[in-house]
Amino acid sequence: MTSRHQPAAQTADGPHWILLNPGPVNLSARVRQALLRVDLCHRQAEFLEFQETIRQQLLAVYDLDPARWAAVLLGGSGTTAVEAMLTSMVPRAGHLLVLENGVYGERCSEIAGLHGIRHEDRSQPWTAALDPAALEHRLSTGSQVSHVAVVHHETTTGRLNRLDQIAARCRTAGCRLLVDAVSSFGAEAIDFEGWEISALVGTANKCLHAVPGISFVIVRRADLQPLDPARSLSLDLFRHCQAQDRRDTLFTPPVQCCYALSEALLELQEEGGWQARRQRYRQRAATLAAGLAELGMEALLDRQETSASLCSYHLPAGMDYPQLAAALKKQGFIIYAGQGPLAGTIFRIANMGALEDRDMERLVQVFGELPETSS
Ligand SMILES: Cc1ncc(COP(=O)(O)O)c(C=O)c1O
């Protein structure tokens, strides 16, 4: 592989980029190696037993009881699983309320609209917190809301939405809670039982440190009912779950992605679970925050509102995003742009993946040596 830019290090396979985008992430050697395991037919007993192992590994991340919860595996990206959750969990007579403060909340509404799910949204500015009082007011007046959809970590800004506050309002009103935890599963506290979550989406290639291609929905078994008729064939969670429960699979799963996911889950467990991962991410975030603050750079949100896995910063004075991204890429770092109206004002740095602690220290140093462009 050749590149215009100078990567951080050369490996036998080409340049080693340090990925500071919110997935796909840098892989550990053992996860990469897992991709090379034996070829299997997905109808072989060996694969189907292995599929069950992964489902149990996913439940074990948050100590969930398999009698009450099911992990349903789906080939595809995080959006696939969000679409499966919304189209399978909201019944035809249901009414979905979507809480939005970023791209991914808005995507939930878009999915609901495309599938003709009766829904309404409650939008906040992208830099604002969700408003539990407004939710409480809506749930206690007007037409009955059956389900509330919310993004846990809104990756658009790095805000960790206060699910405890949202969950409390849903509980009082008797509505079910559907959660997009695509960029928080594996590295943040998620109180499945306490928050009475009905279903929650995660994906392999963010805080779990595996490869893109497989995502999942963790569903409360009691809430998973067939829809008549179903809204989708390939995204029907009920049918997927039934098949996986009887050690089968509806369609062709990404076998090699399953290998990587299982290895990554083992690695997470050996490293101390989501708590240890959150701690490690926080340390990386703190190193970066302290270094950038010394250089006079400002975070978009307060630290206590921000997830462990990603932080947004205002662009340095006199630099636009393409200039900044190119300067950092020359040193091997891949950062991430702001989206929509934030594209011209912020950049994002994720802490996910098999990074070395010294990567963040070097990043701070590289920021300190950026060419002066403000004149
Ligand atoms: C919170 C959240 N939801 C959904 C998605 C969509 O995931 P994917 O790009 O894997 O479809 C993302 C991607 O970054 C995300 O951060």
C-alpha cells in the first residue's frame, strides 16, 4: 500500500494508522489473528454452537440472565440492528416517541418514517442535553406513547445521554424503552434491569474492538412478540431470535466476523470488563484533554457530560477541518469530522480500539507542533 502521507509506522502489511474515529477501530493482534480461523459452513454444528457461545458472551458483558434476555446477532452495521429493533419491537398499533439530540437520534426517526411506524420526535439542539421534564409532560398528556427510542452515547457530539432520567419517565408512564447503544456498549454503565430496557442495540466494531460486519440487539424476552404482518423479512428480530435459540440461523452470517467478535469479547472480559475499559478510555481522554487545554483548545461539551469513548473539540483558530485532518494524518493519526452544522466548527477524537497509552501522549505532542496557519 502506498500513501501520500507518512503513517506512524510501517508494518509488513503496510502503514499503521492510528484510528481515532469512532470505529472501525485498530485491532489487537489476537482479534486480527482470530479472523484466520478454520473455514466453516454456517449450518455446521461447530458454527451453530459457536454462535450460541457469542450470544452468551454478549449477555455476560452486563451480567444478564439468559432466561430473561436474548442477544440476537445480525449481519450488518449498527444501523442494520437499529432498524431491526425499531421495526420489530414497535407493534403495528404502537406509537413511538424518538428523543433526538444528534444524527443518530434523527436516524431513528428516519427509519420509523420509512417503515410507516407511527412516530413523533422531540428534538433538542445537537449540543443540548435531552429534556426529561418535557418527556414527562408529553408522556402524561396527549395520545398514548407505547415506546420511546433514545441514543445512549450520541456520537455526533460525544454526549452521554442520561438514560437514568429518561428511563424513570418511561417507567412511570408505562412505556417501553428502546436504546441505540452502538457507541457505548462495552464501555459505559448500562443498567438493563434498573432502567427497564426493552431492547438495546450494540455493534462489534466500536467499544468491543472487533471488526465491522456484525451487530446485535439485546432484547428482553418477554417483550419480543411476532408482528402480524412483520415489517421486514431480513430484519425480523422475532424470527432471528427463534432460529438462534434453536441453534440455527435464518441466513448466512459473517462467520469470520463472529470469530473476531468472540475473541474481542474474551479480551474484554480478561481486561476487566466494561468497567476497566471505561477507565482506560477515561485515562486516554484525560491525557488528551489536559494536553489540548494547555494548547488553548476547547472541548465542545463539559467533561462530565461526555462519554468515555469520544470527545469533540472546537477546531483550532485559523485551521479548517481538512487542514487539521491532513496535518495529523501526516503523523499517522486519523481523526473524525463534525457532522451537519458542526462540520465547520468541530473535530472528534475517539479513544476506542487497541491503542497504546503513548499514542495519546504523542498526539498531544503533534498538536503542539501543528503549523501556524492563523496569519
Ligand atoms: C450512536 C450510533 N448509532 C448508530 C450508528 C450507526 O452505525 P453504523 O455506521 O455501524 O451503521 C453509529 C455510528 O457511528 C452511532 O455512533
